[in-house]
Amino acid sequence: MVQRQLPKPAELLELMQFKKPELDGRKRRLEAALTIHDLRTIAKRRTPKAAFDYTDGAAEGEFSLARARQAFEDVEFHPDILRPAEYVDMSTEILGGPSALPFGIAPTGFTRLMQTEGETAGAGAAGAAGIPFTLSTLGTTSIEDVKKANPHGRNWFQLYVMRDREISYNLARRAAAAGFDTLQFTVDTPVAGARLRDKRNGFSIPPQLTLGTIINAIPRPWWWYDFLTTPKLEFASLSTTGGTVGELLNSAMDPTISYDDLAIIRDIWPGKIVVKGVQNIDDSKRLIDAGVDGIILSNHGGRQLDRAPIPFRLLPEVVREVGKDATVMVDTGIMNGADIVASIALGAKFTLIGRAYLYGLMAGGRQGVDRTIAILRSEIERTMKLLGVSSIAELEPRHVTQLTRLMPLAGASAEAVGGGAPRVRVASGAAARSPRTTANGKTDAAASGPAKTTASKGTASRPQG
């Protein structure tokens, strides 16, 4: 029988430690965020629907974004045991310069509409963390002000080629004069994608006020206070304009963009140049032949062509084909440090985060961006230690298996998927869980679960069996 006694007051004090209350509301809510998904929840609560949906949404049915995230979830790691990794070096060299972590901040437009600190918060946080920050052509902080916010860090500039070519050329010259070291030449936006959430919300610059937006704003007075008491929202790198997001993009972009434009920008830009928005192997090869320093596998975060290829799925094959000749980077769908580790293991030299950074910004301004970086840093470090690797250079394809939920139809041509053997495609939802039908018409029950594809060093992912 258990012997019981009344607790002594001194023992109670030892057994029960009360946490000191945090009176700073912003600090309290950010400390409670343990994942990027937690930051997203806070951001949704604090940001008006139109602004949040612009960040959170994608094109049309949003399949590209869902599949990109599912691809990262469908990863199996293979740790090495009895290999101590007490200290982990997460630093890397990218495009001729250092980065303290294997990711940087991707270009995002309309950023001050998400939260009034905008690109200043992103650039400052990136500089403090020792990672690159990328300013968008459609950013709401000027090239020069971003340089002031991140004077000693690495600043990159993302360039759209516009109908008025001189605007693009002058932006490139301004960024070079301000000391930006890398230019991201974006090629996946000849016209605007159909971002249906924005159309339904009437998202525009300046914001359109309706009864719905006013009702939605009532529980978010802090956002409106910031919006109304800070400088007018406009494109700091372009002349002021107005309209819906699609109208703004279509008025600025040019569907006639070609390799001739790339050659001209290559001559203008003195630093490193990478092409953002690459989505197949053949284009990767052509770009390397055209003399670019690197490519970013990206489908614009699912915001342009829906049902576009999944960058993470393309990665092993592209690295196999051009990885020795140019820097291969990847974005779209990254929500966890483990996603970054898997990308590096499969051959990416670097990764970029967009939405993850904006969720932090909306959740708490500069401190929220710091929290985003801290969360990803801790997830990268923990994943590497559990894998038994002490540095980024030790990550290899053998550490990762890509699992697949949907495969191409039998007989799909190699040309249809950009060269090479048919690629594995990803699906989510009920279709992904449906059993596969075999050639004799019988249901293959084993096919109803995820199948494995193993990425071996020097080879692309291929289905087993």
C-alpha cells in the first residue's frame, strides 16, 4: 500500500514552478509559435482576409501549391546511427558569397500590405541572420531603402521584364549601383495567373472597401491603424499605379519575353544572374548554355500555371543533368526545416522561402520574421543531428527517399515531361488514396498507399518495382 502524507510547503515550492507571465503581447504570441503553421494561424487571425489570402492563396484550384507541400511531406529520411553530430555547421557558400543557413528570403510583392514594416523587416532580419534577402520588382520598399535596412548583408534583386524595357533595364542598373550582388531574372510570368481568391476578395492597390472588408476589419484595428498612419502604399521601384493584382501584372509584364531579353540583361548586370521559374530539364540545359550562373526550380509558389511541375520532384533529374555546370536552387512549398534538408540532400545548393517569411511578418513584423528564421534554423539543426550529419556538405541523396502517391500513365512520352524517363507526379486528397487499376483490370490494393522512389547519388528518382 502506498504511504501518503501531507506535502510540506517547502517541497511544494520545489515541485511547482510558476512561469513568469510575459506582458509583451507580441513576444508572447511569437514564443508560442513552434512551427511555420503556427505563425500562419496567428497571421490569419491578425490580418484582413484580402491581404492574408493574397499571401496564402495560389492560382485557380491551388493544386500546384498543395502538391508541392505534399511532395515535401512524402519524404522518408534515412539516418545514420552511431555517428555523433554534436555540433552542426549549417553555413554554405552560394553564388560567390556566404550564407549562415541554407535558405534565403524569396522576392514577394505588395509586402507592406501584409504588414506595414514590409521589406524593411525582411531585409533587416535576413541581415541579422546572415542570409540573403531578395527584393521584388513589385516590392513596396525601394532598392535604396532595402540597402539601408541591410547595409552589410547580401541583397538580391528579382527582375520582371516589362513592356517598357527601359524600366527593367534601369531597375537592374539601380540595384547594381546599390550593391545588390545577384539578380533573379523571372521567366514564369508572361501574364498573370488566375488568382481567384484575389478576384473574389476584390484585392487591389489601393484596397477596395466594401461592406465585407469593413466587417472583416473590425476585429483587426491594429492593421488598419498601421495602414492609415504610415506612408502611402505603392511600388517603390516603379511609378505609382492602381488596379487589381492581375491588372497590374498584365500591364507591366510582356508575353514576348525571350532569350534575347536574357542576353541584354546579362550584359547590363555585373554580378551573378540566375533564372527563376525553370520547370523542365530542357530549359535548364538551354539556360546553362546561355551563360547563366544558376537556376531556381520554381512554379512561382503555385501562383501562375496551376498543375505545373513540382520543383522538388524535378530536383534530382535537373541536378543530374546540369548540377556540375551551374547552381541549382529550389523554392515553392517549403514550410519546415526538414523540407530544406531534403532539398539540399537531393542536390539543391540553396532554397528560398516566401510564404513562410510572410506568415512571420504578418504575425509580428520584424520580430515575426526573426521567429520564422529561428524556427527553420532549429528544425534544420535538429533534422541534421538526427540524420547523423555535421555539415551541409555531408547531406547526400542516400539520406532521402521521395515517396509518391500518383504516377504517370503507362506509355507517357519522355518528351511530355521535359526529357528523360517519365517523372513521378504527386496528388493529394481522395485521388491520391484511390487504389491503382492494373493492366488486367484488377484493383492493385498495394497501390493505394504511397509508393517509394529512392534518390541515389548521381541518379534521378525512379519508382521501385
